[in-house]
Amino acid sequence: MRRTGPALRFVFVGVVIVLALSALVARLWIVQIAHGAEYTAKTGSTSRVTVRIPAVRGEILDRNGIPLVQNRASFDVDFYLPDMVSAYRRTHNNQVPKVRYRGTVRNMPKDMEEADVARIVSEQIIPRLEELGVAQDYNAKRLQIHFRNKSEIPFNYMQDLDFEKMAVLSENNLGLPGVSVTKKPVRQYVYGSLAAHLLGYVGAPNNLEKLPDINKYKFYEPDTEGKAQIELFMNEYLKGTAGVKILQRDAKGQIMRNDVEIVEPKQGDNVYLTIDARIQYIAEKALRAVGRGAAVVIDPNNGDVLAMASVPSYDPNKFIPSIAAKDWIELNKDETNPMLNRAISAYAPGSTYKVPIGLAGLRAGVGDKTFTCSGGVTYGNKYMMCWVTQKHLPPHGTLRLPDALKYSCNAFFYQYGNAAGIDNIVAMGNMLGLGQKSGLPLSGEMAGVLPGPDYLAQVSPNERWSSGYTANTSIGQGMVLASPIQMAMIAATVANGGTCYYPRLIDKVVAQDGKVVLQEPARVRTDLIKDGGLTREQIEKVRLGMDKVVNEGGGTAGKARIKGVEVAGKTGTAQFWRNGVKDNHTWFICFAPYEAPKYAVCVLVQGAQSGGGVAAPIAAKILEDTFALEKTPEAPAEPPAPDAAPTPPPPPLVAWLDPAVGNFNHVDSVDFGRDIPAATTVTADQDTGTGDNTSGGGQESQVAAAPSVRDEADEGGRVRNRQNAKPSGLEKFFNFFRGGDKKKKESNPSPNRSR
């Protein structure tokens, strides 16, 4: 056989190589030239980005299911800063501008550098937004720091887009890498400032970079979290479960609009409060007769908080999605302190404290004793006056407990308190929850002060407790401090005959499928009969005294009377000076009806003349309007005449409330124009404090947690050359019906004002 020569083999190998190279070139031509765009698109679509979707918070509702806090959609413009840097590299030969900064490595300072993302945004992003007329000022320094510390979290450039900006952004292909319009759930406080001091507010989490699941996603949209009050304390139930969406990224690194995959977030549980929104509205409206104060309404049969109001107030919607830094500073600089919940702050209670003193004396067995008022009592080298001496009136004479409460005789209670003994006073105070927090799920509650020898030893080790201290304590002055919620619970305890409940604010928590996941039962703190050694007959002496205060001539709260309802109560006025100006704390606690009580109320007013002249009328207004809710409107006996004036609509049961504005005006009296039933003698309140008030201004709750505060724009983030936006199709459509497009005739105001 003839052998194949080496030359032929070389030719064969060469042909194979040429054919292989030709096939490779042909394939490359098909992939890169003929179908290049198609394959490029396919390659881009395979790049996926995982983004965390924030959870939707549960709602907060009143006891009847009226929503107080819901959610709404906010459309925001977010900057995905790492994507912006990557896109800049691709279009600038893998180069990015750098900025140097002083950092730390292993706790040692070090000069470092990073991408100048603020410059990239200013040069690459803002001009296009200016062209569309939607650019707004921002804080460039904060943007750079955000990139340094929290690059996986989108930078929130613009919040809560209005209709015009949404129209522009939806109709134009931005062509901007790293810019996304995102729909986010945000809080909506349905009735404005109504119950703001109870509901609280939300904000961005602290230490975002330390969130436990932050490394699971390419980009992380954090949840808002409760910062104060119910939003904070019930956050674990309200917060819900986050979702996730997987986005497409094209060959240029730009986020595509369509989601590849999405797992929807789960809404949190709904929290039902014991609050009755109708009574809350009534209390807040009545309390606006004064500049500073608080009101609490309790169901004495179970301790439910039906209303808790404080003025001045604030609108938590102003914090949503965020509040400007200057507005937050102004709110906190307001000397009337709108953020303060006065209902859980502690103040000298004045003569309302004579109610627990009365109970302490009953426990000590001195409830049936008489004591004589001759104008005052001397303890040591100090003469302690009754208020009648201060007003140059005759002394009260010999009294028993019910009439001593009616006249609010200081001289009686100086002696009565000392007869009871400070140990019994402290013991009764502990049983009623004085000097301790109530346990409500509210931020900044103050415990108050239940003074006695042990407390004095803590604050003034060189002082010794004396009968003078006991006398001063017995009229609710000296070191005594109590909060409106504490005094309301005392009124409720007397009302129901001796059962002291813990106040209850949370009724239940219900999941979105209707399952009850938490039910808060009523809880008894103390039964004064079983645990305190009192009898119903003894407690009735205090109830009778409170009834006399309102309904008999010479009582100090005649302005608290209501037609058809028997009210029992106790006034109080504690002396206080603010910056050298008299600023008394005036009180009224009460319950109604006298038989089978339904409501117990406490009203505190700062800067007023007296409890009977100011606080009592407010409490009566609250009770009167609350009892009116129980009445069914009667149909008219005859149809109205054809020319009769139309019947005005009834007032709303619950409505939007703007924030109550505080002031330091002195309040002499309050009159709602009510028709007050007359007694034998209508006596103006004369319950004026005469003791020494060493408690200062009291203990006022402070809410330290800030909501999401939006930094002011800096020089690097100011948009200088704003241009008028070209009208979108939707704008043109609406402009046609507004009378034509006037933009050609007159310049528009800039659409880029900071919100």
C-alpha cells in the first residue's frame, strides 16, 4: 500500500484549522453583528438585583373599630448609589472621581478615599431631573456619608411625589442608572392630632447598618419602626413581615421597570385600643378651652382608658415620611411643649389628694372623728393656715370627713392626716398606685412622688420627718406629685366602691386573618375591702363627701353639675410659680352617675385660677357630651313647615383635629354656655392651696426619640439652574379644561420647592 506523505498530512491539518477558524468567525459574526442587540438584551436580563420590600404596618383602631392609624402609599425617588458609580465607570474608562476623608481602621484614624458620589449625582443625575423640572435641593454631604456607611440602602432623594411630578416621571424614560421611583407604605394618622400623645409616631430605624437581615439583599429598603407611645410599645405586633422583589438590570446597569419576581410583604397585626374615639374627640375639644392641661376618662368598672388628652398637641402626620430639621427644632423649642403628654406627667395634686388621705384615715380608724377648723394649725414654730384665713373668711368650725371634703378644709386635713399617721398614708398610696408607674404602654410616664420618712431620707438625709410634713402632704402639697392618670384611677376606685384597677389601654391584637393573638384582660391592683381592710360603708363616706362638693351649697365644684346626672367630685389647686409668675396647677376629679357610675374623669389645667372655676367646667363638659352619645335622637312630632329653616346637622362624632396651640395665658374661669342646675347656694371655688409646695414644677415626661428628620439642603446640593418642566400629556389634558396652557404666557413658580 502506498503511504501518505508528510506534505499531505500538513495540508489536511491546515484545512481543518481553516474550517474551524471560519466556523468560529461565522459564529462570532452571528452573535456580535447579526443578533448582537438580541443577545445583549438577553445578557442584561440575566443580571438580577434583590431588593427588600418594607413591611406594611398593622392598623391602630379604637374600641369600636374606628381606624385611628392606617397606611397610604408614598411614591419616592430613590438613588441606588453603587449602581450610579458602576455606570460612571463604564462610561468613563473605568475611572471615577475620588474624595478623601478621615476614617478609622481598627480604631485608628486613617486618611482614606472613596468614589465622589456627590459629584457623580451632581453631574450625571441632577441635570436630567432639572431638564424635566423635578429636581429638588438635597444635602450632598449626607448623601456622601450615606454612600460610605449605608451603600446597600437606597438614598431617599425625594419623598411623597405630588401628581404633577408623578406624571412627568411616569411619562419620561429617565435613562438614569440607579434612579428609581418606588412605592412605599407610610403611616396616616386619620384624624390629625387626635390622640397624638397616645398613638405616637414612627421613623427610620437607628443604626441601619446593624439591622439583622441587611446582608441578605443587594439593596435594602428598611421598615419604619415605632418611636413613641403605642407605635413603639406595640411595634412587634404592628411591624409585619418584609417582602422581596427581584429586578432586572440591563447591559448598561440600569434597573428595568418590570419586576422579574416578587414576594409580597405581609401586613402586621391590628391593635385595638380601649379608647373610644368619640369620647377622645369630646375630651380634646373641651380641653382646648385652655392653653395647657390634660384630661383622662376611665371606665370605673374595669379600668379601661376611654380618653386621654393633652394640650397643646401636635400632628404626627407632619413626621410622615419625614420632618424637616428646622421644623423639628422649632417644635422642640416651643416652651409650651406640645410633645409633652401631661396626662402621664406628675404635678402637685392639691386638694384632690384629700380623697386618698380620707381613705387612709378610714383605714386607720379615724374616719368618724371630728376636727375643728379655727383658721389654722400650728406645727412646731409654723402656723399652717386654712384657705378661709387667707381669704379673710370665718373658720369652718367642727367637721366630719364628708363635710371636710365638701368645704375642702385644710385645717381639718392637717389634723386628720396626722391622726391617720404617715405610715397609713403611705400604705394607702401604695394600694392606689401612687408613687409608681401605672404600667401603661406609653413613653415617658412619670411615677410621681409618694412622700414619707423613707423618701425624705433619700432626698434630704439631714432632715427628719415631722408632723408638719404630714400636714403639708395631707393637702396634696409639699413633696407630693401625682399624674392625671393616677388621680383618675383614684376617682374610679372610689366610684366603684373600692376596687382599684390598673389602667388598661390595649384591648386586643388581631391578625389579618381575624385571629385574636393577644387579649388584655382587666387587672385588679388592690381591693380596698379585701386587701385594705375597709368596708363599703367607710368608702361611702368619701363618696358622700365628693357628692357634697358638687351638689350642695357651699361646695367647691358647683360648676360641675349636669342636668339629669348626679356628679360627685373633688377640686384641687396647688400653688406653683413659673419664672416668678404664678402658674397654679388646678385639678378636678369626679365620677358619674353617683349610683352605678359609668365614667371617672380627671382634668388638670396649668396656669388657672382654681380647680372649681376652670377644671370642673371642663370635666362637666366632657361628661355632658359623653352622656349625650347614649341618647337616641327623637323624631319630630310633626313635620316641619315648608318655609321652616333647615335643622342644622348634628356635630361630628369624630373629626379631624388640627394641633392645639399652647399658651401661658392665665385662665380665670371657663364657661361653655352650659345650663347649670342650681343648688341652695352657688359657691365659687375657694379651694386655694395654702401649703408649701417643694416639688417644683413636677415630673414632666420627655420623649427623646426623634422621628425621621430630613436634613436641610447644603451648598453642594442646591439646584441652581432650575428649568420649567415640559408639560406631560396628563398635564396638557387638565390644562385644557383649566382654560388653556398658560405656561407660554407666564412663568411657572418653581416646582422644586422643598417640602
